[in-house]
Amino acid sequence: MTKQPGTACKVILFTSPHCAYCPAISKIFSALNEQGLLSEFKKYDLTTHPSLAEKFNVRSVPWFKINSLEFFGSHTPAEIEYWVTHSSTPAGILRYITETLEAGQLNQIENLIRKHPDWLAISLQILADTTSPIQARIGLGAVIESFAGDEILLTILPSLEVLLADADHRVRADACHYLGMIPSNKIKGLLTSCLSDEHPEVREVAEDGLELIQSD
């Protein structure tokens, strides 16, 4: 694997002396570091750095962080090399969000989105792609709903507007649903336009959204 020009990859790794998988993970990162593929590599022993581990919310080892993405447990060299290369790319972030939501780790994604609001717009590709794993779609919905009324949702307003014209009525209905949670004066007009949608499900969701806005 060759390092991409301008790519900076910072890695933090926590291990412990009695961890069965830690030596293999440590060896993988050490090799990548020796190859010059990591811009920064910090390794800590969980037993001697408990306060630091608590700061990073480390609950088990091996635990590692590649740029903003957090992982735990055993991983193959190919998996780690992928994340080293793609951890800061939209495609890599989307894959990470999808897999993490599919695993049911909603709080982790919610916390990451609070730190990186632009990731919310990237995650909407899960909504736009009806072939996305159902657990990821459900999880994304729960994450978006957790931000209801929060200005962070303004970051996905342009993307949701685009989805209102999607060919799939399910995508349009979902877009209407999430629009109703955004604190913007523009929402009423967008939902009103959806009342003339050709599909009854979209019209129903738009009506519900307008009722919610008016009740507020």
C-alpha cells in the first residue's frame, strides 16, 4: 500500500499485557508506521494509563482510533490498511457510519456527528440508497430524531431538499419526515409543496409534519 499525497493518519492504540489479540494489532500498526504510512502513532498500556483510557472511553482492548474513527477488537491487516487509507474520505466515513449503525452503536455515531456535523450530510446517502442495510437505515433515523429541533440539522437541509425529488416515494417520505424536525422557516413551504406529491404516503407524512409545525 502506498501513502496518498497529503494524507495524514493519526493512530492511538490501547493494549494490555493479557490481551490475546493485542500483539497482532500492535504488529500491524508498527509495520504501517515503519512504512511511513502513519503521521502519528501513539501506543498505551491500559493497565498503566487508566485515566487516559477513561478519557477515550476505552472499555476493552485492543482499542484504537484512526483519525476520528474508533475501533475495538480483532481486525485483519487488510481491514486496518483500508481504514488507514480511507478514514478521512467521504466513502470511508460513510462505510464506517453504515457499519457502526448496523452494529447498533447509535450513541457512538451521535457523538461523532456532534463533533463533525458535516458527517450528517454524508450519512444521508444511507437514506438515499434503498439497498442500504435496514438496520443502518433504522439507526440513522433514530440518530436524526435525536437531533430534532437542533440547529445541527440545518446541515442536511439542502440534501433533504434534493431527496424530495427522488424517484422512490419511500425516500421522499423519509425526507419529508426529517424536514419536520429542522428549525427553519423554510420548512413549511417545502412540506406544503409535498402535499401535491403523487404518492399518498408522501402526502400523509407532509401533512403530519405541517401539523407538528403548527402545534409548535
